[in-house]
Amino acid sequence: MSMETVIGETLKVLKEGGVILYPTDTVWGIGCDATNPAAVSKVYRIKNRPDSKSLVLLAASLDQVTLFVNEIPPMAIDLVEVNDRPMTLIYPGAKTYPAPSAGEEPRSDRFHLAYNTVAEDGTVGIRIPMMEFCRQLAFKLGRPIVSTSANISGCPAPHRFAEIPEEIKAAVDYIVDPRLESQSTGKPSQIIKIGMGGEVEIIRP
């Protein structure tokens, strides 16, 4: 199956609000459209993880990131330009709607991140993946994709497809061709938090 065919099938699932299991430039991820609160909630349920936590997202480019945060810190541009390995940046000021009150339906549209992808302080972690499949997927979807490790919360993250628990494989709506994992490093990304004033905090080296 060609990569174009896999992208087409995966996009169909994402646009319908489904959850995918897919290889990224780091480890295998569970993903969905990052602007769809219901799909994001399903990701949390699959991982058995509280939805009070935030999630890492994948974006096609820095241009796409600019659509979903209020302002790009200049330091982010510098880091992206010189980066030579997978790097997740935590940006301030995510564009999102407030969390719904009890009994309310969450607000959503394709121009705001789902409230349950964003941390309580309004920050969001986004990576521009060093993997053509993931970049093309986010580009053609037109918005970021959730990318949280394919494990039950508290258990080790699987580095390869063979290590993913069967319960996760059974819970998702689509599994991307495992042969694409040859483009993955099998290691988590570095995580760097950046502020508008040039502040830099290395969360994971």
C-alpha cells in the first residue's frame, strides 16, 4: 500500500472523528483531530488517563502552528530552524474555547484546539514531526493531530508496534500500516517550554 493511500484512509477516519494508532517520528502514538473534543475524550478513555492533563500535538509546519496559538515567541522560530532531532515546544496562548460547564456541550470548530488538549495555564505542546507521513497527514487535514504515546497511563511507552497492548489496538478506529515505523526513532522527543519574553525551560532533554 502506498503512503498516499494510507494517508487517504487515515484522513477519512480523522475527519469522521475517529481515533488512529500510528507511527510518529518518535514512538507509536494514539491520535485524532486536535480540534474535536469528543475524539480527544476518546483518546483519554483508551489510555485510561485523566483529561485534566494536556496532550502533545503534531503540526505540519510553523505556519500551521501560528493558526492555533495567539503568538509565536521569536525563540520558537530560532529553535525550529536549527533543530536536528524530534522536539516538542510548549507554546503559550493556545487558541481554544473554555472547558464546558457541567451538562454543556463543548464548543468546537476547525480554528480552535479542543479544550482538552490544552493545559490549565493555556499552554499547548506542539511538534513539527521529522517524518513525511505525519507532516503530510497534518497538512492535508488542515489542523494539528493529537499524538500521545500508545500505552495505558502509567505503563511504559511502546517503542515498536509489537510492544503495543492488544487492548489499545482493539480500541482504536484505524491502525496505520506498521511498516511506516521504520521512519521512527523509537525514542521520545525533547520537550522545551518557551515564553514570549524569551524564557526557555527544558522539560525533557
